[in-house]
Amino acid sequence: MSPLTPEYEPVIGLEIHVQLSTRTKMFCGCRLSFNDPPNIHTCPTCLGLPGALPVVNARAIHFGIMIGLALGCEIAERSLFHRKNYFYPDLPKGYQISQYDVPLCRGGRLGDVRIHRVHLEEDAAKLNHLGASGRIHGSDRSWVDFNRGGTPLVEIVTEPDLRSPEQAREWPALLRTTLRQLGVSDVNMEEGSLRVDANVSVRPVGSTQLGTKTELKNMNSFRFLERGVRAEISRQIALLERGEPVMQETLHFDPATDTLTPLRSKEEAHDYRYFPEPDLVPVLATEEMLAAARADLPTELPAERAARFETELGLNADTARLFAFRTELGDYFERALAAAGGNGEQREVDPVELSNWIPQLVERIGSDADPAGSNVAPESLATLATMVKAKEVSRDAAREVLTRLVQEGGDPRAIVEREGLGALTAEDDGLGKLIDRALAADPAAVNQVRSGNMKAIGPLVGYVMRETKGRADGGEITRLIRARLGL
Amino acid sequence: MSELTDLTAAAAAERIRAREIAPAELFEAYRARAAANDLNAYTWVADAPPPDDGSAQAPLAGVPVAVKDLFCTEGVPSQSGSKILEGYRPPYTATVVAKLAQAGAPLLGKTNQDEFAMGSSNENSGFGPVLNPWDRSRVPGGSSGGSAAAVAAGLAPWAIGTDTGGSIRQPAALCGIVGLKPTYGACSRYGMIAFASSLDQAGPLTRDVTDAALILRHTIGRDRHDSTSLEFPGEIALPQAEDLKGIRLGVPEELTGAEGGIEPGVHENYNAIIALAEGLGATVEPCRLEHAPHALSAYYLIAPAEASANLARFDGVRYGLRVDGDADLITMYSRTRNAGFGPEVKRRIMLGTYALSSGYYDAYYGTAQKVRTKIAEDFHTAFERFDFIVTPTSPWTAFELGSKTADPLAMYLNDFMTVPMSLAGIPAISIPSGLSEGLPVGFQLAGPAFSESRLLDAAYALERAIGFDGSEARG
């Protein structure tokens, strides 16, 4: 049951933290690591020892500029680091070095969501709590692993342009593919190298004002993100329906129960007292740095690829995005297209027809599998799509052929030949006889068709298709029946 | 005067090079005096000379150096004068200290200071006040009071300290020695336990100008660990000017007029030195530093604001003092910081926290930064007409212990004439310019950024003409 009542429209903005896959940390020379023994990648700077100073990682700036360019942002010629002050054991200096009112990148767009800003900062250390709750409150003992502390992060903040829980799952997937293609991050949600917080509010449909928003944290998969956002929309609508206000607060999503619990106000009631970090000089993005970042961008980013699939190849928007966001599908599609005659004018396979068969293939090999690893060679799928388009095999029969291909591989033409799955056409005696039998069996329908009710032709066509076990094309049967009746 | 400890550092290095004395002999002479000192100038003294590593051949010839407590020294207590860091021994050494060691100046000891360099009398140390060797009932100045007293009393051949708003120059003046605050960025801050990052600068405290030039020569330079450090243009020449011919000195009315509350004896000395400078060939004229009177107000917003963040790391989690919080994190933080910090440090953390608070930032921190820019512009304009700006270093000579502790604002006035240069990031030197009622007076010269060699030259010419004798303080 959908939690969305039609009177309300959700408004969703995302804040995405991405750990950059630089070799060393944001402000010191310690190596990045995951799951190493605790506190072995540390130094005076990332431990916040007295007297230690930060030095900006040039590679992180390079990656930040690449991300900004890929998202169409404006790159600031001069940007600043600030200190964000608060006390917590995972923050050894008592402040986080982050960018505040002069970030590296502003503006931009990815797909149908506008980007507000992209800035650089350092990650906190990892807290481990011993005790039932797994959180700091009520734990018996906590310890800090500073291996993660100081890992370079970019924070990508969107405009509140998302309008549904589904979009809150799909759009970050596009972002993840884009970042992966840039090679700037592992973008692994389980390992925490991609973390998404959502700002959620609802408003009456037609309203242009924004409702009070809440911030959702701890959604460590796209699926949880969708569920968390959906649960929060329901909660807010229920509040409003009861005439109660939505409180601005930060909520922790529990995926086990689909519930949202407020973080203790002490944890979030902060005046961060931002001020420019006096230990660092401004980041100056020179023409050379921009050129170097541009040179490292891939030739085609996922959003561009989706646009090309849609406008040049005529794919529908959903399929175009699917192929662009899941690069392995896009790659397989393009290999099949090339195998069947390339991208020239004399294309042998219809791209739209071919595109329809890739989801069919994925359905048969498992939704997360890469078709390149299946028994179905790209050229075989292209051949199959070509045969369907040429009506050499009916759609139903082609599905059967695909199942065989997935099981045993091989050439679709050979399978059609061997199994006798070729399309029955007008030239086939058998098809003519079947049509005669259909007309004889249902004179009432024949009369209705003759008197102009074309809808009545359906049962006649259906009869023939059943009898041919799908080997004859529905359109072809319709044409033959009409011809037989002299229409 | 044949005592080893009566030699300037440069003279001692000369003797070592001539093989008249061994580095270990010199080290031991100072080590013994330092260990026996009754001025509370040291918080830690080495117990043996370093192994003979050929430092006699190094540029500084093995002449040992006393180092302000706030410089991190590997394995050696580095407490920044605070109980919250009592017994803290860092795992690394500050760049400036490492550079000095490399140049042949090993660590003699760590000197007492105001807690986290916050103070002008050394009475804010968590380890007790330092006494002025000229009069033990008086303060040595601060915050580098231990370094100044040690050098003045012959407990160290030379020392390094840090200057945020006058913390090298003012104690140097009150103890009758030379103190130089270099251009901001000239010396690396890496390993200096920070007070106010945009102002803190390391520099020498020495018996004469030549010694100051020698330390500066071996501590300057860009450090890849400090993004705000700069490549120093050119080398530091040893000073040799004999006169001040062609030198134009500016006298800023805003700082040297009645507003600064300068003691008559200090003012008299200042005028005498001006006359002396003219006699050496300098031209002296009044100059305008229109915004300088607001420097102290701006400084006491900017420095505490930065300090409030710099001192947040002392939270009892990783090092230093921890007072148990009965299983509650906030209580642990609060008890630890309450027990570990002294009253002046708490006052400045609160001032700084307030100045940065939402709703007050623009009015306080933001405005202070604008004033800072104006002050720097004033100096820039002044240096179009003048080579150096000259003032007394401190409005008064060493004052009695306890006489200003009850009135923080009076205490802050110590920095009235030193803070403007700190805000502008420009170099300034204090040289001993005589005695007033038996106590040393300091004369300050300030120049444009990176003018240290010229500044040292002018100070050297004046030093020779003044002929100050500091031997009385060495007993």
C-alpha cells in the first residue's frame, strides 16, 4: 500500500558524503585503510596532538575539482577551509576542518536534480561501543579507532529537487555510477565510503512553500534510503493529518523495524562557531589544476551516456538511464550493437528492439549479474533481436530461445532451426488451416468483425496464437484474418 | 669575566671552534646553573650533555639552547605551562627545535611560561611564576618569561620563545636582553603548542643582536608541515652596521603618546635613544598609525577566538589530564578542563567562544579582522616613508609580582605597543636600552615583512652605541 496520499507532495534533498580514494589522508601523510588493526595509520596531525598542523592533500583537491566538473559545478578560484567546532571523542582536535561559506564547487546538475554545492572536509575517527545498544549511550565502554580519522571526504549537497522515495533510491545510484566512473571513490555503502543523509519534508500538492524538514541518518543502502524516506513521509503526513506540527529534528533510521528515532538533542544542539582555519591558506584552483582535472575526466559520463542513448538511439528514458547507471548493461548493449554492424547508418539491428532484450536477459541471469559473464554472447542477442524485428521469430518464441541461450549458449538461428521455433507466415499451409478453423469455430465473432466491430477480432487472433504456441506473430495473424474476410 | 657563562653564544661558539673549550664543557656549565636556578625559569633541564656527535663543527658549534615549554620535544616534557599537559612527552619534535639541533644547538632545557602563552608576567604558569633576575620580587614579563629570565641570568646562552602579541619582546625588555619576533611565516609553527595560530611566531631571546641573527639564520624557512610558513627571501646576514646613516625612523604618536600610559622613566629613556639614533645619522619624524590604538581590542577578540578552538583538543580523551566523569562524557570533559586550565586560560576560552558564537560573529570576530586589515595597511603606508617604526617595547619596567593579577585589563595593556606588529605580521625587535630606577628598559624597532636583516643591522648599530651591560643580572 502506498504511504503517499495524493494531497501531499514530498520534498527531498540529499547530503552525500563520499570518501575519496586518495592514497593518503586529507591533511596528513597517513595511508587510507579499511579493516586494518586499529590505530596503526596515525600521526601527530590526525591524532590532534598538541602542535601538529594540517597540510592539504593536493590529490583530494584534484578529485574535488573532477567531481565538480562532472556535476557541472562552478569551481571557485579561491575557496576556504573553516573550523567546525564541537566536542566528541571521534574528533581529536575538537573541531572538524571543513569548507563553509566559500566551498570548492557551487551549482551544477546531475540528471534531473540540481546540485547546491560540493565541498571538501575530513572524516571523523571511528567509535566502537561495547554494550547492548551499539551506540554511545548505555554502552559499557567505547574506544576510538583513528585509522579512519582524517580520511578525505567530499560532501555533495543537492537542491530539494527529489519528489519520491523511489527517486531517493535511484538518483544516488546515478551519482554512485558517476563517481565510480571518475575513479575518485570506492563508493561502497557497506564500508561507509558512500553515506547518504536525507532532508525530508512534505507539503500540500500545489504549494510552493517548503514544509518543516527532518534529517534522516544511518541509511546505509539505497534500499534502506528508500524505506527510510518512505517511512518518514508517512510519519509526517500522519502528523499533519492529526493537526500536529512536524518538529525539525535529526532522526536515526532503524532498518530492522523501519522506525525513526530522534537523536538526543544534546548530540545535535550545536553552535558550530565556524571561522576560517588559520592553519591553512586558501585553496587556489589554478587554470593548470582545472586543465589537469578536465584531462582526467572520462570521455562520457553516465548522464551524458543516458542522453545519447535517448536522443541518438531512440531508447526510452527509463531504459537509457538503466543502461547508463549500470555501466555493465550499457557496455553489453553497445557491444551487441557494434557486433551487429556498428553505429553506422547501415545498422543491422534496431537499437530499441535490442534494448528490450537486455532486461529480459538480466531477468534470466539474476538482477545483479553482469551479462558479459553469461552464456549469451552480445552478437547472439543482437541476432535474436534482428530475427524478432524481421518477424523471423515471434516475440514469444524468442523468449524461449533466450532461455535456451542462457542455459547453453550458442547461435539463436541454430536453436530456432533445431527446435522448430521459426515464425509461421502466410506462406505456411498450417497457418492458413488454423485460421480457417478459428473462423469456423466462432461465427458470431466473424459476423461482428464483418459488421465493423474490429475489437471482436481479438478472440480469433488469440485462438491462432494459442494453437501455434506463439510461433506466429499476432500482427501477421490479424492481417491474414482480415484478408481472409475480405476487409 | 672569564666565566664561560658570561660569553655570548657567538663568542662561546668562537672559543669552541678555536678548541679552547669543548661543547660538553660549555653544556655542563650551563646545565649546572640551570639545574640549580632559583628563578623557576625551567620546567625541565637535561641531565647530561648530548653524546659528542661532531656538533663542534656545526654552524652553532654545540652551544646549547633553552626552549620555551610549548615547543614539542620528543620524549621530553612539553606542557605549555599547563597542568592539563603535566608530564606530557610528545612523540615528535617541533621543526624549529629540530633545525637548531641540526645546526649544532642541542636542547639544554625547557623554560617556564604563562599557561598556553597567555600572559604578560609569567604569573599564569601552572608551574609557578618566574622571578626577574634583576629583582626577585618582580616579574620577568611573559609569556616567554622563563626563556628571558634564563638568558638574562646566565642560565642559558640563548633561548627561543614565541610571540603572539609581544610574548618575546616584552619579557626581553623586562629582563634586559634582545628579543626578536620574525615576520609571520618566517619560522615554522609545526610542533608549537598553539595559542593563536594566525599570530604565533617563534623567535630568539639572546644577550645581543648578533646572537639573535644567528638563531634566526638557522630557524627560518618553508616547512612542508606548516602551510603558513614561507620561503624566506635571501639569507640572514650577521649585523655589522656602525651607524644609522640614511635610516628614516617613524615615531607613531598613537602608540607613544599619553594614551599608552608610558612610565616617565621609560619615556625618558625612549627620548634618549631617539636622540642617540639621530646622532648615529638617522632621521626621525612622527608617523601615523591611525588604527593602532584599536589593536589591543582586535587582538583580544582574534587571539581568544583562535585559542578557544586550539585548546578544544585538551579533552582528557587521548593525552594529558583526565578527571573521571562517572561514566558521563560531558561530565568528564567538564571536570578535566575545569581542573586542568588556569583562570586566565578559562577567561580567554570563554571570550573566544563568545566572540565566535552565532549572532555575535560579525560584530566581534568579523569586525576585529577588519581592524586587523586596517592596521596592516597603516604599517604598509608608513613603510613607504620610513625604514622602521620605533616605540618603547613596554609601557613600564618589570612590575612587582601580584601587582596586576587582580586586573586583567591592566595586564593586557602590557601589549599596547607590541600587538599592532603582531596583527600586521611584521618583524619587530626589542633591544635593552638602559635602566630606569635600576630596571631594564626595552626599545622596539619594527620593519616591513622580511626586513629582518636590515632590522638587525639597525638594532646592532644602536646596541653598540647604547653599550648596555647586563652582567648584573647574571649575579
